[in-house]
Amino acid sequence: MHDLIHRPRRLRRRAPLRALVRETQLAREDFVLPFFVCTGEGVRREVPSMPGVHNLSVDRVVREAADAFELGIQAVLLFGLPESKDETATGAYAENGIVQQAIRAIRRAVPEMIIVADTCLCEYTSHGHCGVIREGEVLNDETLSLLARTAISQAEAGADIIAPSAMMDGQVAAIREGLDDSGFDHVPIMSYAVKYASAFYGPFREAADSAPAFGDRRAYQMDAGNAREAMREAELDYAEGADMLMVKPALPYLDILKAVRDRFDLPLAAYHVSGEYAMIKAAAERGWIDEERVMMETLTGIKRAGADIIITYYAREAVKAIKKY
Ligand code: PBG
């Protein structure tokens, strides 16, 4: 076998050589760390299905945001657990709503932090759906004005990026118009353009107390089998003025991520969701896998498939591990 010309192994012999030719590198700027903000003071309640993830009161979320910033994380994504819920999700757009309070407090304590506000109603509705309900149906157009109101109140509180996740048709256009009319034409929209109806959101619904009281979200979130439809969703959001696109979940949809990457030139985010996180945690707790290596391999795969931005509950651990890989 002395006549082999190509020997790919030549470049794999030592770690520095492998690093030299590595095509995809994770960087701390890639990550967005989600937080679940709850009422009260001094609250830090672990989510049972998401070890290492907590419901945090505003004072605590400020502390954790500051610590994350120290580590090199420059963006957080906020979800809220309001004091009370109602039919029209009043807590989502209340001037002193839980997320609005958290935005102001983080802005004050960590001015440089990029604050992304998730814009949806499901954490704030008594029925847990992402929009207004009539006769068991989630109404599209009636929901749009509430989403726009929510986005405006988040921008007023100081959010840097609005991230609509309700999967209502026309939500990007409605939010863009609302923001522009209120003097926030400089605030970008990161659209959850391609969001599948996924069982991988299970642990999140425990964390955010947002499981639908009846039915499921299949009448507004996407069907797992559809790839061409993902292009249409992305196209619409692009046309409606989205500044960034997102695909969610990440790992089971890497083909979609790649296809969106190839077709659109907007910055692209991938959401490594709660169930993806929980699976790694659970297997690692049993000693079945090496948590850090599986985490890094997963996040590298998401970036390699085309994500510029990765939203993950592992952001802190990933940033710490980057030096070693
Ligand atoms: C709100 C929203 C959800 C997630 C992000 N925004 C839940 C859902 O659609 O049911 C899921 C995130 C995760 O699982 O980590 N609509």
C-alpha cells in the first residue's frame, strides 16, 4: 500500500494539526442563553426535567445574567412566568410584566448584554395556547394585535431583539408595523420562522408552565414531515421584514437548517430545545455518555449545518468547554 497518494490521516495526527484544519469552530459569540423569569424574590427553583435550569426571580436573573456575561455570553433570551394568567394574556404586554421587569433590571446591571425577548402568549394565557381562543380554535388575526402589543412593551422596556414564536400567520409584519409606529424601527426581529410542533418542547412547558390545557399546537406549529413548507415559512417571514430567521428544534431538523442556510442570506439561529438538552442530561446522569463531549459534538453539528446563532441551555458549559476543543 505504499502507492497511496492521499492519506487524510496525515492531518489528524496531533491535536494542534487537527485544530489548524478544523472547518467549524464554536465561539462564545455564537450562544444565546435562555432564562425563565418568575415572580418573587430570591427564587431559584430548579426545573425537574431540566437539571441546571431554574425559574429565577428578577433579582436572581440579574445575578445569573451578570455571571454569564463574565463568562463571555453576550446574549440572553427571556421567558416569563407571570403572577396570573387570563384569556387574553394580559401579562405578556403589561408595562410592569415579569419579562418587562427583567429586561429593565438586566439592562441596568449588565448594560452591554444583548436582551432577546421571546414574543408569545402561551406563558400568559389561562389555556396555554399561543393565541386568543374562540370555540376551541386559536384565532390568527385577533392574536396579531396582542403580539404586536407585547413586542412594543418589550421594546419599551429595552429589549434589543424581538423574537416572535407564536407561529401565527403574518406575525412578523404585524410586529414590524407595531414597532415602527411606536418609534422602534431600529429594533430587529429574530423570527422563529420554522418552528415544528415538537415533543422536544416537553421540558420547556414544565419550565415555563405553558402546556396547553386542551389539544396541542399542531394547528399552528409545523408538521415534522415537511421540508418544502419550511422554505415557504422562511420566505414569508423574510418578505414580512424579519432580520434573522430561526429553525427549531435543532438536532432533528439539521437538514432544514442547512436548506434555510443555503437559500436565505439572513443571519440564522437554531434553537437547541429543552428536550434535546434533557436527553443529554439524562443519559449523562446515568453514566451512559460523556456529557461535555456529546454537548460539544451536538453544538458543533448545529453550527456546521448552518447556524450562526445557537440558543441553548448549555451556553455556559459550552463557553467554558470551548478552550479545550
Ligand atoms: C413559546 C415557546 C416554546 C419554546 C420556545 N418558545 C414552547 C412551545 O412552543 O410550546 C420551546 C423551547 C424549548 O423547548 O426549549 N411558544
